[in-house]
Amino acid sequence: MTQHFWVAGTDTDVGKTVVTGCFLRYFQKKGRKAVPYKPVQTGVTPGHSNASSSDTSYYQYVSAAPLVEDHLNTYSFKEPASPHYAAMLEGAEVSKEKILSHIELLKNNYDYVICEGAGGLYVPLTENEFFLDLIEQSKLPVVLVTRTALGTINHTLLSLEALKQRNIPAAGIVFNRYQGTALENSNIETIRRYANLPVLIISELKNISEPEIPGVAGEQFFERLMLL
Ligand SMILES: Nc1ncnc2c1ncn2[C@@H]1O[C@H](COP(=O)(O)OP(=O)(O)OP(=O)(O)O)[C@@H](O)[C@H]1O
Ligand SMILES: [Mg+2]
């Protein structure tokens, strides 16, 4: 039974944080203890904390109850770049082991731990490790967030292939920012044909400060996810 997982993406800016916010609120509504965790965030200006200043600020902003700040993040860097480069500019290095032990701590304290990746799967974490290496060693499954627009078939199938090669279970696909066009419908259908996975579709939201999962679809998605 899976209750802890990664929200990884096909790319940066696909909506991992917004989807993490949706999941957090979904579990909280069910009265469960859930925590979002962003191991490495970049592009963070110290002292600034509004909903859009960092992923962890957004978590706090959308959470139904205050979250324990120390549980949400391990590394924050100023440069909006990949973790290894942003860390290098500050003379730091990311430790995979430190992140893995934080995940263990969270697993012992929460019903649901939602770990958010950085960028896509092959984003460098350190000089010689990728984010995918961290995901693999965490032994947690992945919910893949992807776009609905042109280009998504290639990005989504490549990402699923990368997970498969490492034997990392793909728990489901979230198509984010759906606008209801014929092209998007065709993209989603094509991906479903190749990947027999639970799918959740999240529309383009008017108000991202109250991210919600569509009711019945959400229930079905998580029922299948938890069966893994
Ligand atoms: N469903 C949605 N509806 C409307 N706007 C969205 C939606 N999902 C994401 N966005 C917007 O797209 C932008 C990128 O989203 P988000 O920060 O969640 O991406 P990300 O994948 O977490 O990026 P990163 O790799 O930096 O962590 C944000 O401005 C967010 O508000
Ligand atoms: Mg994010």
C-alpha cells in the first residue's frame, strides 16, 4: 500500500507544486496527516515569503493548517538553476543521504509524504548524480506531472521509459492545465494507449490559491494509487 510518493515532472514549470498543493488539500480534507517535501528548491530570495516566492511558501499558503517549516525543505538556493549549479554558486553540495534520511523521518511522522522533484528526472542533483538517482534510492513510486499541449507525448513517454529502466514504479500520470481542446484530448488518449496507468486531469485553474482535485476523478485516482 503506497502512501508516500514523488510528484515528479516531465520538465520544470509543468505544475508539480500546484499538483502537490492539490494532493495536500485532498488528504487534509480527508482528515489525514500529510506533508509536502521539496528536498532542493532554487531561485529563492531569503526574506521573501509570499505564495509565489518559493515552492515551500506556496505549500504553506494553500495548506488547510500551518505546516512544520523544517519538514518542508532541506536545501534552498538563490540561483534559479538546477540544484548542482545553484549549490555550486554558494559553495555547497547537496547530499542525497541527508535527503533520504529526511524522507524516513517524515514517513515516521505523517500518513502521506508527498515529495516534489526539481525540474525533470534527469536534472543534475550533484556533479555526478541525477534527481532520478535520488528517486530510485528512496524506493518510492512516482506520480508524473505532464503538460497537455504539443510536445507532451514525447516528454511523457521518455520520462516513463526512464522510470521503467530503473524499475521505479510509475503510480500515475497527472495531465495539468487542461483546457479542453481536441489536440489535448488526442494527446491524452495517445499517452493512455501506451501507458496503462491511472490518469488524473487537472484543468487550467482560475485561482491557484485554492487548488482542488475534481471529486470523483480524484477518488478513483487515489484508490488505484494506494493499491500499488
Ligand atoms: N493547473 C494550473 N492552472 C493554472 N496555473 C497553473 C496550473 N499549474 C501550474 N500553474 C502555473 O504554472 C507555473 C508553474 O507551476 P509550478 O510552480 O507548479 O511548476 P513546477 O513544476 O513546480 O516548477 P519547478 O520545477 O520550478 O518546481 C506557476 O506560475 C503556476 O501558477
Ligand atoms: Mg515546483
